[in-house]
Amino acid sequence: MSEKAILDEHMPLPLTRKGLKTRQKLLDTAEEIFGTQGYFSASIVDITQKANVAQGTFYNYFSSKQMIFEELIKQLSSDFRNEIRMEVAKATSAKEAQIIGFRTFFRWVKNHRNLYSIVQQAVLVDEKLYRWYYDRLAGGYIKGLEEAMGKGEFKTLDAETVAYCLMGMSQFIGMRWVYWEDQEVPDRVFGDMVSLIFEGLNREQK
């Protein structure tokens, strides 16, 4: 499936308020079902029964299990990127923007722990969708980094390389504490992560 297909190949959204509410209910339930049971073990019946929605109604909004899975990943991606964008807009410096972005991401995934499981499943369900997810995430990072480098707030490095390094840090710190331990990222851990990003591993010169 091409990126254009991932973005465009889906049914028109229901126009009624009730229809939108039902569609969102199915997506919220799919987040839970795919996150706990796994894509390949889950079924449309599992989703509709948990959502208390008739199976026939499901097909008014999604043509298949894969379609609702794709829509779910796109929605999760959009939701947390929008949340980060709104919070980062409050920052007064590029460094502050990075710190706010990390904190916002960790807070968001605390309420959406299944994001980790769902995204990792995508590499087996649809590898192009999996790449699309990270490409979109990296795009926002790269734009912000290039702006900061252009203003001289950060040293000039390859923005894409830095973006993926930062994404890797937030991904695995969040997995270690939020997903595995089901808790907030400890302040000491967050502090060390920020120190590593902005000060590096070298000891201070005396």
C-alpha cells in the first residue's frame, strides 16, 4: 500500500453526530482490543461486542479489520502530534520546546499505553503503514530542529539523524517506564535524559 493509499483509501466519514460518535466508539474499542489481544487474534466480532455495536453497523464505517487498524494508527498519530504541537507552542526556546515535547508525549502515552503494542504490530500487518507512522513523527521533529539550527539555538547537524535519535530515546524511555511499569517517567530518569541530550556523555572539562 502506498503512502497516498494509507492517507486517502478509506470511506467517507459519517455526517451525523450519532454516526461520528459510533465510529469513534469503534475506534476506541479497537485500541483496547488490538492492544490487549493483538491484531491477528482479534476479530471484528470482538470489537463490536465490546463496543456494544451491531456487527452490520461496523461495515457502515470500516470495510475490514485492517481498515479500522489503519484508521486507528492514523488517529493515534494525529492526536498525540496535535497535543505536542499545542503544548510546544508555549515554549520560549528550542530547548524548552524539546523538554515540553517529551513531557507531553510521556503524559499522553500514559493514557494510551496500547499505542506501543499497536504500532509494533503494524510492522507485521502493513510495513508501509509502520514506516508512514514514523515518517510523519520524524517530519515534525525535523522541521523544529531545522528552525532551531537556523537560528543558532542548536549546533548544525543532520536534522533527520537527530530526529530519529530523539525519537528513539522517547520511545524506549516511555516503553521502559510507562508501558512496562505503568507509571510516570521518574524525575531522575527524565532529568538524565535531558542532560544526555543537551550535555552529552563527555565529562565536563576542568
